[in-house]
Amino acid sequence: MRLPLLLLALAATPALGSTDEAWKEFQAEVETACTALAPTEGETGIEVNPFGSESYGAALLITTLPDGGADRFVCIYDKKSKKAEITAPFVPPQDVSMPAADAEGNVVIEETTKTDAHLVKP
């Protein structure tokens, strides 16, 4: 009696993973959908997250600009609808001038690059 119940329970559980081929197909879908949204100017590199989240795929896009700079975008791919959206470009790091003292105590201007990135605690 226990064996049939065990077999029934095992048959009712969903598969725990996808095949390598299925993940490659998913990654190709994300890349195709996100590439279609990439800017047409400059050259764009794309990095697809291999698995995404439960509901979404994701990709990072970096587009080089004629002035030598780069724009960074995030592309989000809905696994159910198979549609992608792209964010506006992230604001590039800004140069900031800060006064600082050298080893002799002289105040000098130190230039650094600042972004809005910061550490978080989950």
C-alpha cells in the first residue's frame, strides 16, 4: 500500500529543473527581444542573465557613444507574455571635485567619480 502512495506522490510533483537546451533557448529569446530594443546608434554589448527570476528574464546592455562614453540599460523580459522592456539609460558617473589634505597638510582639490550606487543589506 505504501509503494503506490509513494509513486503517486512522486508523479504529482513538478519537474525540479529545465534542460540545458531549454535554458539556452530561453537565453536566446531574451537576447533577441532585448536586442530589438537596443539603441541604433553606437555599438551595443549585451549580457543575458542565464536564468532570470521566477517571472522575468534580464539583460544588461551597454552602448558606446560617439563621444567615447557609454550608456547602460537594463532589459526586462516577461516569461509569460514573451515581451521585453528596456529602461532609460543610467546616469553616467559624475566627476566630483573635493578638497583633500595631502601628507604635508596642504589642501588640494581631488577629483573623483561618483555614482548613486551604494551598499544595501538584504
